[in-house]
Amino acid sequence: MAKAFLFDLNGTIVDDMAYHKKVWYHVLVNELGANMSFEQVAAEMYGKNSELLDRVFGKGKFSREEVSEIEMAKERKYQEIYRPFMEPMPGLMEFLAAAKKAGIPMGIGSAAIPFNIDFVLDELNIREYFSTIVSAFDVPVSKPDPAVFLKGAANLGIDPKDCIVFEDAPKGVEAAANAAMKAVAITTMHEPAEFKQYNNIIAFTKDFGTLSHLLV
């Protein structure tokens, strides 16, 4: 049995990445003038919002204040359109309750800003399950750098090798590998073949109900 669980947020706790894609496309292309297809926008959707803007427009294009304004406007729009459809991933609620009953400490390790993490945790009423929350504001760089998961493990007081990470993105699984952690790949956005280069994956699933073996 693992001694701790660390969860990504978007695409892992909730299957919401299609909504992020839609809003980012509108912001980048229609509002900021990027010449990009929907597929190109989707390919850039990883890491912090500031890193995404740097990749698309070049580092230093926007001031820190402008980045904050852009990301907050984007996240407010995302929350507006996603809120009526929000639901936890299949089996998640039962899995969290069983893990808590088994005494397994849990944390969130996400490139999302606290505004979005709070949105998901409070809308689903699952904040009670997580003893630590590591957001985009808590680490200098995003996944695949392992900082977000190493900080989560340290906050829980658990050796990284005894943690299991739940992630929907290859770069997140890579971050887990870089932290010497095993990972469960949640296949909301990516097919198993897209994770073939990683040897730290112990399961693929879209349903947390298939993961009860991790609790015993």
C-alpha cells in the first residue's frame, strides 16, 4: 500500500480540459491575436498560464500585471461555462473516502492557480480529503519539473518513493518519474500509447473505481 497519494487537478479530479481548450482558444486567437489552430492551442496547454503565454508570444511580451489580468479573465470565463457541468471523475468520491478511511494522506499538486483549485475543491466539497495543496504559485517551474510533487510529499512528511501520483498528462507523469514516484495515468486527454516512454506507470484508467487495489 502506498503511504500517500498526490493528485493533479484538471483532467484528473474533473474531466474539464475541453472547457479550458475552448476558452484558451478564444483568449489566444480572438482576443490576443495568435495565429493558431485549435490543435496548436491544445498542444500548448500545459504548465503555468504564464509559461503558456511565454511559449505562444515570447518571453516578456506581457508584464506580470498583464499576465495576471489575462489569466484571471480566462479562468473566470472557464468557471462560468464549466460550473453547470462539473462532476467528479467516475469513482473518485468513493476512492477518496476509502483512502481517508485507510489513513492514507492525500494532497493536490497542480499547475493551476489557487482560484481554480478552490473552485473545483469547493464545488465538489472535497477539500476535507487533502492535507496539502501545492499550486502554480508555490513552485518556480511547472511539470515535468518534479518540484510540485516533491513539495507535496515534503508537506505530507512522506518519502517520495512511497507516493503515488494521479495524472492525466504525459508531462505530469514525467514529473512524477523525476520525483521517483509511481503514477496512475488518468486517460481523459491522452491515450495509453502517449505514455509509452514512461516506466513508472502502474495503471491506466478513467474510473477510480478500478483502483481499489491501491488501498490494500
